[in-house]
Amino acid sequence: MIQAEGHDMTIGGITAAELVNIYSEPLYVYDAEMIEKQCRRLSALRQEGIRLLYSLKANPNLSVVGFLKNLVDGADVSSLRELYIAAQAGFRPESMYFVGPSKSAAEISEAVRRRIGCLIVESEQELRLAESVAGGEKIPARGAPRQSRV
């Protein structure tokens, strides 16, 4: 737990100054208790059928993503780097959603080949490419159109 004590901040009972002395600067410290508490709170609030996804856009730190793997239902990725981090952290391909405009052919191909849970297609061109890769690999393409509100 992160707490203010006098003129210093403590993280898990250790002062920020001590952490800097041990690990040097710059230093990023995450409160795992608070992350877990917030994930559990969100999970308790959701309705039946709603999945809780972690968006790697928020923070692709492998340690953070790995910690979240058991607290959320899946990962929202928007690049090959994020897809690889999610996989390395232990997210199963079927629990990943690949989102975002202007995906490259390499990103679409890799997402389809890995059989991710859902490729959110932004255009007819992305759909055609996903279908082509899936057909060539003789695997199903799992996708959904991005819907916009007018």
C-alpha cells in the first residue's frame, strides 16, 4: 500500500528514498494490492456476459501485465509488441482482442495465425486480408467489425 508518512512516502512499508537507494532512478513502483482491489471491484460490478479486458496501451510493462493475467478475462492489444507481451505474460490467444485503426498486414497476419479471440476489423481491406490469411492457413478467422456511433 502506498502511504504518506510525514514528509516521505512509503510503498509496502519501505520509504521511497530507500527504494531509490536500492533500485536507482528512474523508478516506477506499482501497488499490487491496489491493482488487485480495483480489478476485483470492477469484476463485482459487471453484468453477466461482460468481459473485463486489460488494455496494454495503458501500460505494457511485462510484470504488470503478468500480474493482471489472473485478475482479468483477457487483453486488448493494438500492436505486435503488445500482442507479444500479452503472450509472454501468459494470456492465451483466445483471450486477446486486437484493436485499432491502420493495422499492418503483418499485424493482421500474426493475429489470425495465432488464433486470437477477436480481430476488430476497421475496414473492408482489413477484413479481406484476415480472410485471405485464414484461408491460406485453413483456420477460422475470428473477427468483428468496429462499430461507430453516429
